[in-house]
Amino acid sequence: MKRTFVDFFIGALLFGLDRWVKMIALSSLSAGSSIEVGSLLGIDLSWTLTSNEGAAWGLFTDTPRLLFIFRVLFILLLLWGYIFSNLGRFVKTSLIVVLAGALSNLFDTMVWGHVIDMIHLRLWGFDYPVFNIADIGICLGCIGIIAPLKDG
């Protein structure tokens, strides 16, 4: 029970941080505007307010209802995996991190009709798509789910 509380606390922190950063972006930037933050070793960081009506990199923008249904089913699958599986603690915590990111992006879709993105990286000349804190959580959580598979 104690571990479950810690996992959900981590998820709530990620969800809250993503919501907070998105509210800051919405209140300080206009759509499409950008603020350069800095550059280090060929990596440029800027805040650029954009909206994404699809999934990652704008995929599936033509099928919003299908995408919404997929997102809800994915969230339910993550919950099921957390509650009913015999996965290790690390993997279960990773599931919660993915779940928190997915819920925050779903929240955006339900409230705004699109996901709010604001973190923009240019990596040695490659212009990486704009993303948000929830996306970082989803990616890190997926790594945490997949990484232990190499041992088993």
C-alpha cells in the first residue's frame, strides 16, 4: 500500500508539473510565438507555444474520435497493468509515469481540443518537434517499462 501511494504521488507530481508549465506557457506566450532560452554544445532550447490536435508529431489529426478512443483504452490498459500485473516495482512506477503524462495530454484534448506543447529543441541543426512535460514523462516511463525486458 505504501508503494502504491508513492507511485501515485509521483504520477500526481508529473501531472501537476505539466499542468503548471502549460498554464505558464499559455499566459506568457501567444500561439506560435517563441522565446529563445539558450544554447549549449549545439543544442538550442526555446519556448514555442503550439497546439497538437493529433498524437506524437501530429499523427492521426484526421481521426480525432478514433484517437480519443485509443487514448482512453490505452489509459485503461495502463491502469489494468498497474493493478493486476506481477510486474516489478520499477516497471509499475514507470507505468504510472506514462499514465500521468497520458492523462495530462488527454485533459488538454478534453478542455482545449488539442494538446498544448511548448518545449522546442534544435539538436545540431535538426529541428525537433515541439513537446511538453507530459511527453517527457511518457518517453521516460516507456524506457522504464522496456529496459528491464533485456534482462528477462
